[in-house]
Amino acid sequence: MPIFIHYTSKAGAQGILASKAITDKHRNEKRSGSKSGIYVNPPAQQFSPENAEILLFLGNDKYKGSADYAVIFAWDTKPEEIGPVTQGSWVKEFKIHGDIKLTKENILYIGPNPFPDVFSATAVVTDTAAVAGGATSTAAASPTPVATAAAAAPASSTLS
């Protein structure tokens, strides 16, 4: 099953953990009239909270803290690719329509955003062919791999 990342705030992570689902029921709180769907990122778009605020939320103050936490999960439904966040951006937006039910089998991690700054001196491009094609993937000197992120999760953030 493909792996995805959903960035959220501490309150969002607590709600997701309590309900065992990611929903879009709060979508109009920050941007009225927004269309339905849950924004997700593929593993190649691993962003620190600061990176997400710039690359995904375009510096909009309404989204401050909205990537302080991350939910990493496996999901069998292919998301809708919306396209680049802005014209010419290598960062793409993806949406999953409908609720994402989280179980012991598909949740890999929920907790503080574990990803490094993609613009730091230790960030490197690991797939130059993808960059040439308009996508990129990055890794830090000591990355937290998505597949092992569940091991790094505090016991209080596991689903029962």
C-alpha cells in the first residue's frame, strides 16, 4: 500500500488520534469555501514545519502551526493530483476524498513532525532523474525513514 503524510497541528493530531480518522470536517475554518478533500503528501515531500509553512501554506498566517505534527499512514486509494502548489513549483498538492480511517494496520506514525529542513546544508537531492522530471526527493544526513517512524512514536500516540 502507498504511504502518505498528512501535516496537522497538535490539536489536529489529538483529534485524529481520538477519532482514529482524518476528516475534512474543519476545512472551512481557515479558508471559507474550500473544496472537500484531505490534503496529503507522498513520502518524497517530507517537510519540516517551517518548510511546510512556506512550500505548502505559502506563508499564510492562518496556517501557522499546521505542520507541527504529522500523520504517516498507508492508504490503498490513489489521491487526486491537483498539481503544483503555485505555478512552476516542484511541490505538488494531492487530495484524498472521504474520511481516512486509521487502524493498527495502516497507521505508521502520529506525533511531532519528524522531518528535517529540506533547505539545510545536510539536505541532499537523492533522485536527480526525478528532479529533471519536475519532482524531487530529499534526505538528511540522519533521516527518520517513513517505514521506521512508527518506532519513534511515543507510546501515547499509538492507536489501539
